[in-house]
Amino acid sequence: MSLVKKSPVITGIAIGLILIIIFVVSQQSPMRNDDEENAIKVTVFKSGLLPFRVEARGYGVVQPSETWQAFASVAGKVVKKHHNLESGAVISEGELLLALAPSRYELAVAEARSSITSLEEEILKLNIEQKHTKKLYELEKERLKLSENELNRMQELFRSGAVAQSKFEEQQRVTISQRQSVEKLDNALVLFKNNRNQLLSRLERDYIRVAQAEEDLKDTRFIAPYDLQIGDVAIELHQFVKVGQFLFEADDLEGVEIEARIPYSMMQRLIGHLTNTLEQAETSTDSIDWSKVSAEIVLTGADGTNWKGRVIRIANGLDALTRTSRVVVRVDNHHNNTASSDHQALKKNMYTKVVLSVPSIVPLMAIPVSSVHQGEVWLVNDDNRLIRRKVQVGFEQNGLAVIASGLEPGELIITDDLPLAVNGMLLDPYHDEMLQHKIEVMALGDQQ
């Protein structure tokens, strides 16, 4: 191709390149206005020291406060059985539940009492004889004294030759005979004492026999010691029972107990506020006034079904598996002790949540847990700038973090989870009054 033919193409390319260079050189950068900065909208609330209820939460199984397991103390045939002695039935205090045939035990009582009467008559007779013998003994001793005086007088006369030897020997025989009489009566008095002691021992044994026979007779009747609910029943009318045989089981209706497993640290914190010592030191539970602790029992899986209880003791030692404190809570009159009249009573083996609470010693700084970001809180300063600050969380409860250090009352805390939180970034804060009120309510233990 000739140069003449190529020249228009080359000329066009050259012109295009020149225009591109002119455009690049003459292009202006976008205008910047360093005086303008976009503020990010954030929701805030004001920090403050709040009245606070310290809580300790755990779980436990409902058990009757008292369970009566009836075993036969005596043998016999069942002659009476309550018409309602069946599992689940409620029976009032004082009603006869079961009776065994009493005849053999009534006979044992009668025999023991008859023996007592006989022994008492023997002792009375022995006392009269002893009294009579003692009088004879005193008389015979007087006669012996006179006889010995006469023997001494006869002996002096015999020595002087005033009486014959036969007279003196006769007086000797009389005196010896009198001594034998006195000795027999003295031995009789000793025997009276021994016989009386034997009779008294037999009488004491018979009194014990009567008491045992009456106790056996009493054990033939099973009477409800309190209002109760029947559990397992293993006896029927006309059945013969042996000593030690299980008959039935019944639970007291007056109250139930829950042994709640509560984390040890929670319990120590609650005790610290209860005893006005913020340090979580070991405290003797014997000296604690548990009446100051509010206890609420909530049926798991049924929110709103709750009962009021009271702490009665802390069981000895920690739970072997979970290393938690074992707190025993009692619910009295649980059939009527519910928040609503349509709630059922607490039943044996129900699984419940137990919430214990006491007012804190001093107001606490509490904020939502969501406002703590890996040990930091985001604040808004007076210039509406973001500040990131480290804080120390004492503990968490009900969605609130109690701040031990790092915050002062009146500071604005950001509740939003910002994708990028940079110190000094400009913010447009909105104070959420509803959130502020909710935090105050939650601090008192209400999660509304």
C-alpha cells in the first residue's frame, strides 16, 4: 500500500492520541470539603448507680417435707382398711387408715396387768407380815435382855452357894432358847427384805411388759398423724402381715422441700450481701438470718407458674458431681401458695427453678451485657465523639453486667453494635428513655 493511501489512517490515530493527552492533562480532581463529616446515629442510655437485688439461681426436685413409710411393727391380719387408702388419695388428720387384729395384744395387756395386781397384793401381805415380825422381834429382844439379867443374877447366887446348880443350869437353858428365838426373828426380817426386793423386781418387769403390750396394741392401728396424700399401697383387707412388712407410704400435705443446686460463687455473693460483707468470705451459715432472703420457685417449662418459699438451711457439703451449694427451700401450704388460683399444687419429683434474692448493700452500676464488647464499653463524650474504655465486670445477672470499675455515673453508653467503632468518630446520639427504665426494672429482678 502506498504512503498516500495510509496517511489518512495515521493522521486519525495521531489526532486521537493528541485529544486523549489533552483530556488527561486538563482533567480536574473531585472537590473535597474537609469541613463536612457525617455523624453516625447511635442509641444511648445514661449510666448510674441503681438499687439492685442480688440473685442466686439453681434447680432442684420437689420432695415432701415429711414422708411416712408405714411398716408393720406387729404381726396380724388386716381387719380394717380405709375405703380411700389408694395411691393419690388425700386423707385428713386423725382418720383410721388400717387396723390389725388386736386380740392377742389385748390378752397380753390383760395378763401383764393381772400379774401386776397379784404382785402388788403379795407385796402388801409381805409388808404386813414384816411389820408384825418386827414387833415380835422387839418383844423377844426385851425378853432376852431380862433372861440374860436373870442368868447373871443366878450365876452370882450359884457362886455364893445360895442356889442349887440345877436352878442355874435351868436359867441357862431358858436364856439360850430366848437367844435362838431372837436370832430366828432377825433372820426372818432379812428374808422379808430379800423377798420384797424380788417382788419389786418382778413388779417392775411386769410394768415394762404392760407398756410393751400396750405399745404393741397401739401398733395394730394406723392413724393419720396429719393431712396426707397416699403414695404406694402394698396391703389388702384380710391379708396377714408379718413384722417389718411394708404397708403403705404417705406424704405430708403441709409443705414441700426443694434441695436446689446453686453455683457456689452465686451463693457466696448472695451471702456476702446478706451479711453486709461484700467480700465473698466463708461465713457460718448457722448465724445467717435466712428470713431476709426472698425465695421464688418456678416450674420449669411453665413460665408464670411460681410459688413463694423460704430458705430453711444449707445442706452440709457441696454436690459431689456439680460442686454446687445445696440450698434447701421449703414451700408451706403449697396448695394455696401460688401466684394464680388456677395453678396446681407442687407435686413430688417436679423439676423446678429456685431464685433467691436479697437487696444489695449499696447501689450498683449495672448496664446491659450487650453493651460490653470484649471488656470495653463505647461512650459518647461531650463533643459527641466515640470513646472506647476498658471496664471490669464484677458479675452478670438477668442480662445485666454489674461494672466493678471503669464507669462513672452520668456517662452516655452506646447500646448499638457498631460494625466499626473508632475512637473519635462523630456520633448522633439518641437517648432511649424506655431502655433506661427497663434497666432499672431489671436491676430489681424483674425481666419485663
